[in-house]
Amino acid sequence: MATIRDIAQKSGFSIATVSRVLNNDVNLSVSEDTRDKIKAVAESLGYKKKQGVTQLNNVAFLYWISNEEELEDVFFKGIRTELEKQAKQRKIELVRYHIDDGIEKVDKNSTAFIAIGKLTEREIKYLEEITPHGVFLNTRRDPHNLDSVLPDLKLMTEYMIQFFEGLGYERIGFIGADDYDVETHEPIPQLREITFRNYQREQNNLKEEDILIVPASTVKNGYKAAMKAIEEMGDDLPEAFVVATDPLAIGALQAFNEMQIPIPQRVAFFSINNISVTKYVSPPLTTFHIDIPTLCETGLDLVEERLTKNRTTAKTVYIQGKPIFRKSTPSIEGKK
């Protein structure tokens, strides 16, 4: 069986260089021609690398979520804890940096980065000067150079509308929250709102009064938006609401319950995220389940591809959601 020494002798490179190339050492500075020659010699000699778990060191994990955001939306905490758990199992060394640390705290020897949250153009440029190997979870930035893994929110939003249309509902409302521009901090519409508007506009069903937008996705804001709609619309409420997130939907359910408006008999609700409390609210909430373990697994797969296979072509991967039907929508045979 061929050895590293055999490959070094035939290729003309040192044993150390051959070993680091064949073990995909990302910190080794050699040309692609050198890498290709060593690998070609290894293949010609029938070299077989010993199988084992490749340990990836010093991968920066940028958790650009504020403490307030994490408290308001447990979705982000779910990603954080799952990603760190899976990385430990796969022997990937994640070094976490919090938004409060600032981008300059990131180790300049980081081999790659995984980011959650909103980073400015300056912060992204800073990271790309450290390493070209970056993955964004739950958002998409610099898609020409960096990888992204996202829930397919557009498809989920369209599914919810079509589900209600299939029930014969003609008037469907939307409850959502503003996004914001990371550079200017000005409010901008989220993809879910944009998708809802575009779909309803194409069907000639867009009614501005049925679109309720609040500053942030919290239970309190969902409650306020719903109470305002009830007070202003009275008996002229939509038959159903597509809701951008579970916290907003939970707040809206509280308001409708207080006003004794029957759910789903008078107004139905369909949301996104499937956080743990959704099965316990009254009535239990129909919502899309986003597979956080798969989202995190895919992100780590992309990092490994970058570091062990020297992939430079950027990828964007969409994770599909699964509808979980509960009592906030009518139960229809065949929908489950």
C-alpha cells in the first residue's frame, strides 16, 4: 500500500507538504497546481487515506442576534443551541461571537464562518478578508460568494393562502412585522409580506385594510394589531389570517378569544415556526414546522464542503417546511 513517503518521493514535495495537502489543511499556502500534482500522484499510486472524523478548527460562529430578539423569538435560540450541539458531535470547533462583541473580535485566523442575523456590508467585507468560506443561516447575503441556508418562506406563504382558498375563503388577511435595512435602519417589508401582496395582487384580491403590519414580531404586537382590527372592522373582518410568525399569531388568538370571536368558525389562523407553545394555546395553532436540525445540519455540511473539498462556487439551499394542522383552522379530511 502506498504511503505518504512514497508520494513525497515521486512528486518531489516534502512529506509535510504532501501530508497537509492530502488532509485538506486549509491553512497550507500552496498553489492549486501543487495540490493537483500531489493528488494525481497519490491516485496513481493507489493511496487510500485512513478513514476517520476530520476535525475542523476555529470556525467563527457569528450570533448577530440581540438578547432582546432571542427572548422575543425562541426560533433564534433554537438555531443557536442546535448548531452548537451538532458541531460538537461532528468535531467542528465553533468559536461563538455575539453581536455585542463587535466584528473586530473575530479571530483573523478563523478558517470559515457561520452567521445568524443581520451583518452590515462593512462586517461582511471584514469577514471575507479573513476567509472566503462563509455560510449564512436564515438569511442571504453576498450570494455570489457566500453560502446560505434558508427556510422557503415564499413557498410557505403561498401554501397558506392556497390552503384557505381551498376552503372557499374569499377574504384572507395578513399579520406581519416590519423588517429593517441593516445599513439605514429604515423599516422594509419582509419576504412573507411581499409574497402575500404579490399573490393577492395577481388574484385581484389585495385589500390594504386586511394587511396588519407591526414594528416587531412579538406576542404583544400581535395582540395590539388584532384588537385594532376588531375595533375598526367590527363584523367586517377577514375570514382567515396568514400570520408571519407564531408570536404574532399567539397574540392575535388572545385578542380574538377576549372578544369572544370564535376560532376557526369566524376567523381562522395559520402561522409559521411551530414553536413549542403553539400546541398549548387556545385553540392550538396551525403552523408550519421549520426543521431547525436540518437547517443546521445543512449549514455545517456546506462548511465542511468548503474546507475539505475546496469548493468555491457559492450555494443557496432552501429548506421546506411541514404544515402542522391544529384547531385554529378547520380540519379537512386529506389535509393532514
